[in-house]
Amino acid sequence: MEQGKELVKRKMKPRGGNSPVIGDNGVHTKPGDNSKIAGFLMEVGKWGPVDKSDVQAMEKRFWDYVSLCFERDVRVTNQVAYFAMGITRDDVYDWENGRSRSPEHSALIKKVKIFCGSYREMLGADGKLNPVTLVWWQKNYDGLVDKSEVVLTPNNPLGTIADQKQLEERIAGSVVEEE
């Protein structure tokens, strides 16, 4: 052992102790929840591919997804909406940032994101969603940010001098005073 260093014993957590989904750390399901969710995703997955060049077909698929959520009493989410539309997060990012096939693709993805964000906001407003979760979703999916503005005012110890000659005289005068 190196001189001056202490040996620190770490308390080891049980296997998986840091996992957010082991024990009571994350997923809270009741009997039947998993069947409902998996069955929903299975149905959406069986809808088949959508022609990504056909914006109207993709929009129809989105509204079909929202209708199924309504019928099955399932929450609307971004990722499952994208799954239903046959697109990936990369497609969403590209279309949202102007690297899309067309302006219509960009407009569609913005509409989908606004709908999903509005849905979550209404859940939060009705007290159906933990506020911390709502804020996380708004930051990570809806583009909201915590923003603190800091205004820096420069400290000008020489005052405001517009003329170069005045500045030189003031500096020369302060040097003489210090000596």
C-alpha cells in the first residue's frame, strides 16, 4: 500500500442494485399491463410498412395510431407514433432539422411532435403525470429548455473615453500618481 493512502472498503450492492428496473426502482405494472402493452405494440407492428415518400399515408397512419390509443385507452407517445408511421428517430431528427425529403415531411413531423407534446402537457395539467416526468419529456422531446440569462456589463475602470489622446493622457497620469 502506498504511503498516505487509505484502504477504502466499498459496500457492494446486490447484483443489479443500481439498475432502474430491478426491484421497486422503475417499472410498476399490475397483472394484465404487460399483455395490454405487448398486444398493442404487436397490433401496430402488424400494420406493415408505409411508403415514406407518401406524406398523406404517413399522416393517416399517425391518426390511425391515435385512434387505436383512444380505443384501447393507451397513452400516446412519440416513439410508438414513429413506430406506427414506420420511421426512426433518425428520420425524425433529419425531417425536423430540414434534411427531409420535402417541406411536407418536415411539417408532418412537427405536427406529430406538437400533438404528442400537447397530450403530455394536458396529462400534466390534469395531475395525471408527475411534474418531474413532464419537465423531462418537455426538455427531451418537446425542445423546451431551462434558460437563465446572464448579462455581463464590462467594468471600465478608465471611464468612457472616445478619444485615443485622452486615453493616453489618462493612463500616463495614473502611472505618475502611482510612483
